[in-house]
Amino acid sequence: MNLIRRTMMRLALKGADMSLLEPADWQWIGGGPTWSKVSVDEKTQLQIAAAFSCIRLISETVGTLPLKLYRKTSKGREQAVDHAAHRLVSRQPNEYMTAVEWKESMAVSLCTLGQAYNRAIRRPDGKLYSIIPVPKSKVKPELTSDGSLLYLFTRNDGQQIPLKREEICPIRGFGNVGEIEGFAPHRLHANSLALTVAVEKYGAEFFGSGGRPTGVLTTDLEFRKDQRDGIRDGFNKYVRESWLSGLLPILEKGLKYQPVTTPNNEAQFIETRKLQIAEVARIYRVPVSMLMEMDKASYNNSEQANKHFLDYTLLPYLVRIEQGLNTCLLTEKEQIDHYFEFDVRGLLRGDSTQRASYYVQMRMAGAMSQNEIRELENMPTRDGADDLHVPLNMAPSDLLREIQLDKAGASKNGPN
């Protein structure tokens, strides 16, 4: 009851009409009516084929990208394999999930609800030993009287316990100023998603009825109300039986059937369905070509398409997760020289020709050794293949200046 009272107070302060005569302002309870008169909630996103494909594409890609904990060193960085958090995020965060499943569940929650939570469980000595994803419905952020933020976590027995940020590890999606949690797409774009559902429902009902358009029966005779009702019921039953048996229905007593439904070609049914796929792709910012709409493909190769997908779709999710884990799973001291990072090199991996050209250029520039190239290609390393080589006609600029000065001095002094 306190939760409902507090929610009503927040809505009232925002100017929402909470009277029973204005049910539109009560949509915070769940899915509400839309312009197409189709209710939309968080489950509706997964029932729309295009939205399901977007959510699955994002979440499965995030889940399969390696996530590692790095430590800064004097020579650059190295994997902090001795840290407890590295083992959890890279192999198994808890006893019933793999790292792929855990990352995937976070991405699904971010895509559908705009927020993800993870219960970080530590031993008495403060060492992290388990990370458990938590449904958004079980966590309620609350501002205390002193301005601090607590998260009320509802356990399985119904008891609520207050948790600090580092204990619940919130990952916030795209949101507004002053909002603790991110936006849920099904709330902001309810009308667009509802239109997609309405188009699918229209097509299912049309083809489910054998492609028969709806219409009216006309006649020159006059009937009482009970007679009209009987004719209607009898006609519906007769047409249904004829359709199931494959027989042609015949009308009697001057009855005429007049279709009143707009034909599919005039209603642009196919065009509308394609436009809704593009509309859903815009909501989740996924290239339409990745939703199996290949007539919209505009990239020369898979590497360009993957880079576009990484830069404009995945990167915000990856950075949000990385920074959320940095600030919650690491202590302030550890955050100085430790950080989490996704390895996206596999996503940008081109075909064999592109990779060979890249390796040759890196090898010629002295940036990679033979063993480093072999490791990227999942090949065993070889002894004596760790040296960096450069072309003979190349040298450091300071060394070239020294050679030039030596030559100038020698010419000035003349031959001995």
C-alpha cells in the first residue's frame, strides 16, 4: 500500500490526472490502451518477430563477446587473472549460469526494460564470490531523507531488504535527467509496437478466415430484430460449415453479400508490414539488413556491417555494462589500475583476405610478431617467432638525423 501511495504522489506531482475518469494516466500499472486499441507491455516486445530479432541479436552478441578484467602495468596492461572478479565475469558468475548466459540476461533486461540489476554477494572479508542477475520487478530504488540512494530488494519470501549500490550493481539504460532507471521501449513506443501487433492480428484474422473479407447481408425484405439475429447466426454457421467442408455457399431469398473491408492491396498490407519492420529496427537502432531484410543491405562486406552495428548499436550497451561493473565490483583503490573491458576484435574479424592484408601491414610496420598473428588465428606459437621486424629502408627519425650529421661532419673534414 505504501508503494502505491508513493507512486500516486509522484505522478500527482508530475501533473498526472489520477481521477477514475482519466484511465490513461493509470498506465504506469502495466500495459495500457494505445491508438490502435491494442495493449502493450514488456512481454509484447518478445511476441513481435522484428522486436524479438532485435533483442536477440543485441543480447546474444553482447553475451558472446569476451569480458575481461585488466590491470594496468608499466608496459601497458595485462589480464588480472588472479582477481576473483575476473573468474566470475569470464567463466561462471554464479553456480547456475555461465558467463555467456549472465551477460545475455543483462542485455535482454536493458533492451526490454531499460534497466538491469545484479546482486553482488561477498564473503565476510569483502571478497566477491558470486554475481546473480535480479529481475527489475524485485528492485525499487528509493531516495532517503538525507539524499542518499538505497535499493529495496524483495527476496523470495517477500521480505524487503535495503541494499547499497555496490551490492545490487545497477546498469542503467538510456534515460532522462532525474530518472534513476532507464526508459523502457514498450512505454515510449507503445503506439508503434501496438500498430505492428494490430497489422499482424489483421493478417492472421484475414487469412485465418480463408481470405474472406468482412461484409454485410443486404435484401429488399424487412425483418424483425429477432429474425435479423437468427439470419445472422444462421448465415455465420452456414458459411463456416461450407468453408470447413470446402463447398460453395449459396444465398437464398434475395440475400446479397457485400464486402465492406478494404482489399489488402488497397490497404497496402505488405508495405505496412515492411514499414513496421523498419520502425521496430529504428526503436532498437539495429540495421534493417540484420533483420533478414536483405533488400535494405548497403554494405560491401560483413566487416563494414559489423563495425556499423558495433559503433551505433552495441557500444552504448558495452560501455554502460563496463562502467557499471567498474564502480560496483571493484573497490575505489582497485579502480585506479583495474577495469573491465569487452573484447570486440572477434566482431570486427573480416574474411581471410582482409585479415591477411591487415597482418601483413602490421607485420611490416613492426607492430606485431609472428606469434601474435598465430595467436589471433588460433594457431600454436613457434619458438623464435616473437621478434619484431621492420623493413631495412626504415629507421627511427632521431637515428636518421644522427646519420645525416655524421655525414655532414665527414664531408667538412675531408678525406684523411
